[in-house]
Amino acid sequence: MNVPKDGRPRTEGAAHAARPARISAVNDFVVKFANVNGSGSASANELFARSILRMGVPVSPRNIFPSNIQGLPTWYEVRVTEQGHLGRRGGVDLMVAMNPQTWDRDLKEIEPGGYLLYDSTRPTPPSRLRDDITVLPVPLTEIAAAKFADPKERQLLKNIMYVGVLAATLGIEPEVIAQLLGEQYKGKDRLVKPNLDAFMTGLHYGREHFEDATHLRIARSDKVGDRIFVEGNAATALGCVYGGATVCAWYPITPSTSVAEAFQKYCAKYRVDAATGRNRYAVVQAEDELASIGMVIGAGWNGARAFTATSGPGVSLMTEFIGLAYFAEVPAVIINVQRGGPSTGMPTRTQQSDLLACAYASHGDTKHVLLFPEDPHECFEFAAAALDLAERLQTPVFLMTDLDIGMNHRLCRPFKWDDSRRYDRGKVMDTATLESGADFGRYLDVDGDGIPYRTLPGSHATRGAYFTRGSTKDAYARYSEVGTDYVYNMERLLRKFDTARALVPQPIIGRAQGKAAAGVIYYGSTSPAMAEALALLRAQDVQLDHLRVRAFPFPESVADFIARHETVFVVEQNRDAQLRTLLVNELGIDPARLVPVLHYDGTPITARFIVNAVAERMQARNVRALKPGMAA
Amino acid sequence: MTYLAKPRLHHPDLPTNTLGYTRRDYEGKISTLCAGCGHDSISAAIIQACWELSIEPHRVAKLSGIGCSSKTPDYFLGNSHGFNSVHGRMPSVMTGANLANRDLIYLGVSGDGDSASIGLGQFAHLIRRGVNMTYICENNGVYGLTKGQFSATADRGSKSKRGAVNRDAPIDMVSLALQLGITYVARSFSGDKDQLVPLIKGALSHRGAALLDVISPCVAFNNHAGSTKSYDYVREHNDAVNRLDFMPRREGIVASYEPGEVIEITQHDGSRLRLRKLTDGFDPGDALAAITHIHQHHARGEIVTGLLYVDPSADDLHEHLNTVPTPLNRLTESDLCPGSAALERLNADLA
């Protein structure tokens, strides 16, 4: 194969008659950037994604990054999706290959008929290219060297240059890029010019050489609406600010670190007393996760709303303390941004594999409340809700997000807050009530809902003091080794867990138009891929009822849903079907009726995967054969 | 631990403090520790100190870890909230509690196993953060509840009850704390109430982290010949550098270092520490010299006691974090929630 010196793309000739046609699509394709981390590609790639969004076309970008600071491969994948499918699609239509280390695998990933943009400064032998794709060679290094004097600038602006080439060939409006650069470097005008220069250089090169090279186009649309574009971790942090958290104790761990950092950032913006400059919050970077959960429990015991943000290994370390908070009944919010486990696992990849570890965290008989947000909008809502639930239920509450939601920008509904909303501080017996002579038994089930009253330290000179401990006690918090005292509390804790069913976010249920062949249950970050999969299946006339679980313990509607279907697919991003185990275990469901669909290689689940898996299993069960080829 | 509350009846002529409370009002449940346990003497000293300081009992939060010493908060200040947390992790619970409400007085009680073995990490970070609290390490060199294993403070060469000799080097809580930036540190002996009570009062009045390492013999497992934490050994080898007289805040008296036999130090709250020197040239304002002094004497088998270092101008974690004076647990929606208008502006920025 021949790449002409002028950089013009190959033309299709007789010798390539068998070549597939060039992929042709408007506002519906996948561009992937293969970079070396630490090379400054992130801001250029994000600029690309945002420019498409500004043209009214939904995008769904994903960072696929290494556990490393400099020198290792990193990818940024942008799904352009007029229809608003925000899950990962799989496959790549246009690859921007900037990393020689991953050249071979990057090339392999391009769909037949797809496109490759690469730095052609150093000649690449044809044997290293593919016959069935269109190549856009750009001598980026050469141009950058000629244009920019500073070596660091050359490296950074090379990235902006390829955005210019892409804009030319895809039809991104240069005015949009100029506007975004202006916003990004607001107040740092001297940075705008070199960036804009680099972009225009790329744009001119692209217009000159690749005007019609690709059949991929961005066309202005109006499908973004009032949606916001935000990372889940930032949304979670904001939810903690709005939900009234005052103490955040944390230990750095990917992919949760940006929760605490965003909390600090939002607090600096919203929680500094204007008159005195003093902070209405405290953030402590603890020495480890044992200390961070200990601080959260200490603060919760003393009446402040407190949370920690962590990931799998952190939860493992916290389990003893979580058992204490469960048994001594202390509010605590634990944000678990899940990553690939076990052990260090895949720290920069996504999974939903901590359900069991969190649901039953700690030794002895324990059960914990888990919330499963689907996107940043729900991260915000559920973070605030978790702070209410923890105080209402006097127990640890887990917010189970994951890397896919937490560390990627996602289009979602705008945040909402009702100013008349009051925090639910739960059952706290205050000074006046104690003064009136009310009987205070710290673990007394006064209301029959399993939730006792508590007092805060310092409330009353002579009444309401009690001793909090992780050992057995009676209803008045007195140490006891009597079996009936122990059983009383353990049964009451079950009653309390039962109360939680009605308080947690209820499932979202969708019914098939006709008679459903089966049901499907899913949760969390699987949501966008599932919505797309359901649409694909409907297009093939496969009707599924669907239920999105949003919390554990499961409300009754979950059991009802399963009861109505002979077969229910349970779609998850872990190996061991952990939600299914919880459903079987907690609802007494016949395991044979719950068919696991499991995706756990660390990449976000795709609609294609779900459709394939469902099709395969339906065929195996002889329910209905799908048309071949539809589930690509 | 016990169910048993002490009878509330007491002699009508018991002396009362400025709040009108008798010492009995600072007591807790009946101790379940062994007769003669050093820890019970420390509990008595805590009761005495709090009574003398006229602290409102409910303004104190008592926290502990796990072990014999950590059981004791149930045996004093029965009108205070207590928190018996997990083994070695009281410091983090203490830190969180303190962040939530800076207005209470925080008292942590722990042992040498809880603090120096399983909890050494959390102990260190509590000190270096300068959490405003008093930490009493009831140090007996053994694990009592599990019947006599060595702890990390046991001296090299010290013999166990069963005759085993400890070969590991000891951790000295005081030197360690000094290295970590403690701002009030003392060592004392549970058998010397006259020394201990003023040291507790000074610690409770100190702003910042205060540590009392109190040698507190275990009568059941570490009170025999050959042990360096027995009553007899500590009495024979106790080398006090000074005697503290604690004087509460009084107007009009300016503190100053006086030459000669007495050093007077004014703390942040106005209370004064008057130190009568017992060792020539020992300066409780010199942390490095204190470490050297402790180690020189330890090498000779001597236990240095007294107020070993104090920085009266210390600040605390809340100052480092620049938090508002109102306790965080008292802030309400109007203080904490930015509201819907701010959220709409944020939504616009994120579009």
C-alpha cells in the first residue's frame, strides 16, 4: 500500500475492489484517541468532545487510562450519538493513533471501512497499515517543529493540531472551538493565541488534504437540550455539599480521589463564611482508610454529617469499623467508586464487583444499605439522600458508584434542589425532651420501626448520657452478655433494615409494549447500555420488561417484578453475579429463574454485549431465535 | 464491664466544687478490673481532676479503644457520653468527634497494646494533627484481657510472669510523641496521685494534643520481680524532673519564667502551670533535650516522670483547618446548603 508524500488519502482503485465501503455516518460514530499519558492530550481530546456537544450533538466520552503518571498508553473514546446512546458502543470508526507503543492493537480495533489519523512525520511501512481502512497521514511533529520554538509547546500543540484536522474532515465549526478555547483560558489570554494557531494550522492542513476523506460528519443538531455535562465524582461531591456534610475524611485512592477533591473545591466556593473567612466544613486527608472511616464514625456519633470516599481496597480495610457503626448504630456515609477487583485488581478500570463486600461488610451478621446511582444526576441526588438515610437509620449507607460514572463526563439531567427541603436529622432526643423527663433508652424500639432514639454528647447535664460500644448491650446501652439482650438488638436491627426498604430510592420499572418474553434487572452504570440494548431488542421484536434496582434492601416491588416473569436476566458488571446472589439470598428466589448476564473485563458494558448475551440465552432456552447479524 | 451503677446516696457533708457537685457526681459504674489495678487509681485521679476543675461532666466526651484500660471510661464521669471504639482506632474516632463539636472536652483513654501495638499508626497521626484532647495511655507493658502477653512498651530484658524474657526494643510513647510534635506531654505513675492529678488538670486545660503516659502496673500479669512495670520497680526507679501545681485562670496575674526553682507557664485558657524543679537544668520548653534526658535515664533503668514538655501557645486541628467557631454539628441548612439559585448557575456552567 502506498501513502503518497502529499498526504492525500488513498483512493479506492481496482486493486482494492474487495475493500469495504468507507463508513458513512452523520452524528453517529466513534472516535478514539490513542495517546501517551502525560503528553497533554487530555485537554485537546476534551476540547474535541465539547465542540461536538456545543453543536447540539450528544457525545459520550470515556477515559481509558493507566495507573501511571507519565509514559504509558492512555485512550480517550468519544461516542458521537445523535440518538443519545450514552453507553459505550464498542468498535472504532476513526482512530487517532498517536502512540507507537499501542499501534498494532489500535489499528486492529478500527472497524472495516473505518479511518486512521496518524503522525506521518516518520515514514510508516505499508505493512504496518491496513488495506480495509482509509488513512489520513498528517506530519504533525514536522509541522509543529516548524511552527513552534518551545519543545514543550510543540508537544502540547501537536494535540490541538489534530483536533484541527478532525474539525476539517468532520465539519466541526471553527468558531465553536475558538469560543471553547476562550472559555477554557479565560483570563489567560496569552494561552488562547498559540492554541488557536495550532488549531487553525491543523484545520487548514485538513481542509487542503482531507476535505472529503472521511464520510463521517458532524451536523448541527438540537439534541443536547438542557442537559449538563459533568463527572459523577464532582456530582457526588456537590450532593454532599447540598446534603449538609460538614466532615469529609478520606484517603487517596483511584477512582474516588476526585470526590474529596471536588468536595473541597465546592466547599471553598460555597461554605466559607464571608465575614470571617472561616470554613463551615472540615476535610481531613487521613493516614489510611481505617482512620478515614473512624473519623466519619466519630463525627457521626457527635452529630455532624460526615462521609468518606473510597474504592474496593479501602472498603476492605474499613470493614471492622463498618461493623461497629452497624452494631453501635452510628450514621456514616461511604462513597464507593468501584473499580476492578479483587486485591489491587484493575485500579483504572470499571466494575460493579463490591456489592457483596459492601452489603455484608464486617464479621458477624450485618446488612448495609446500598444506593446505586445511574449517572451524575443520581450521584448528586443519592449523595444528599444518603446523608439523610444514614441519620434516619443510624447506620452506614453506601453510595455505590463506579469508575465509569465517577471519572467520565456524562450528559445528564440538570441538578435540582428544592429550597424548602429540610435535612432529616433522624431520631435525636434533644435537651428540651430530656429535660421534660422522657425515658431515654438508647436501643429502645419506641416506635416499632427498629430505629431507636439517640442523644448527642453535651446535650444535658444529668440525662441522656450513654456509653457507645461495639460489644453487646441491653436496650439502655448497658453492657450485657445476656443472650436475650443480644437477640433483642439483633432482631431490632433486622426490623430497622426492613424499615429501610420503603425509605430508599425505589426501582424504576418499564413495561414492554406487548407480552414480555422475559424480564431484565440491571443497576448503576449499566443503565445507558441497557436503554440502548432494549431499543435494539425491540427493533427485533424482542420485548422485555425491565427494572432498574436503585437500592438495597430491595423494596417489595423487586420481588413482585421477578414473580411476574418466568425468566429474569440480571445484567451486571462483575464475574460472580453479585446482585443475583443478593436477590436469591434476600428474597428467597429460585436461582434458576435469574439468568446472569455478566460483563467484567474492566471496560464499560455495551449494548452490543447485552443484546448478544440475551439473544444467545434466549436461543438456548428455545424461547425465540433472533435474526442473525442484528446483534453485531 | 458492668451493669452496676453505684448507689447515689452519699454523705451530706461531702465537699462540693464551684458548680455544687461532689466528687460522687463525677463517678461512673463500679469497676470490674482486678483489685489493686493501677487503672482504677487513674480513674480516681481523673474524677478528682475534673471535680477540682469544676468541669460540667456532660461537657466531656470519653473515648477509648479496646482492652482493660479502654473499659475504664465506664467507671468515671457517668454523666458524660462515652465511646468504646475498636482496638487501636480510638484516635480516628476522637478526631472525627472533635471535628464535629469543638466545644466539648475530649478525653481519650487507651493502653499500651491499644496505643503502641495495634494502634501506633493512629496514635501518631492524632498527635501530629494536634487534635485538641487529652490522651491517657495507661501503660502496663502487657496485654491484660488476653492474660499477660508482652506489649510494645515492654522493656528489653523485662520478664513475663511465666518467665519469658522480652527481646524486642520498647516503644517510648513520650519520646515518640515529642518527635511527632506533641504540645503537652507528661509521664506519671498510677501510684502517685499527687503527681498525676495536676498533670491531668494541666492536660485538660491545654489547647492542642496532650499526652499522659501513666505507668499503671498490672497486678495480675506484670507485677512480679523482673518486670520493669511493677509497683516496686517503678517506685524504686521513678525519677521525677518536676512537680506541677496547677492553678486555674485568675485575672491580673502575668505569667513569666522565674529564675531559680520555679517555672510558671500560662496556657491558652489562662490557667497556669507552676513547676517546681526537681532536676537541675531540665527545661520543659525544650523537646529535644527532653528526648535526650528520657533516653539517658532509660539506659540506666530509670523512669523519668513529670511534665516533660509543654508549648503553651499551641494551636489545634480546628485552627489548622480554619473552621468556624460554631461547632460543625450545630450548623443548619442555611449555613450549609448553597440553594437552588446557586445550583442553576452551576448547571449553566456545566452545559
